[in-house]
Amino acid sequence: RLLTVAIRNTSLTVISMDTRRDEWVFIDRNGKKRRAINSLRLEDRKLWNQLGEKVQSLVDYPDAVPISYTVTFNLFFPESASLDDFQEIHYKNAASRTSFLIVKDN
């Protein structure tokens, strides 16, 4: 399953992102935690190679979010994960050692 994420950089510095060390955790309404895969390229190389170049560029995890830009990418979850009932997502940015809480807008 895919969850599309957009990060808008309204700060005065570039947001560095680390494919290997950033963490994304999805929490559903029952409190169940599911860790997201942020890079299909690293997690499942065979499946990654089956995707077309354009699709790869759309879903690949970004290296950075430039100042005043919005970057869109996808997080991957197991087929069994129900993404409709999420309540929050915890994102830990390894480069800045900052944690973010993303809450569903009801």
C-alpha cells in the first residue's frame, strides 16, 4: 500500500533527508503502530527495477527539501495495513535529529 506524503519547506534552510536513517511510523485509531518503508529502491530492489523511470522518480524518497519547495513522495506499507483509519504519523528526521507529529485532519 502507498501513502503519499508532501513536505513543504517554509524554513530558511534546506531540509536534509536520509533514506536509510529517517523513520516513519503510522499509528491507526486502535493505537497499532506500523513502520513505513520509505525507499522501495533499498527495500525491494527487484520490484524497484520493474517500475518505469517516471514512476521511480515519483515515488523515490527525496535527498532534501529545498527552501520554499514542496516535495511529494510515497511511503510503503504491507498490503494488510489499513491506511484509511490512521490517526497520526511520527516522523524522525535523522539529519536534524528532529521528530515531527503529523495528525489527521478530521
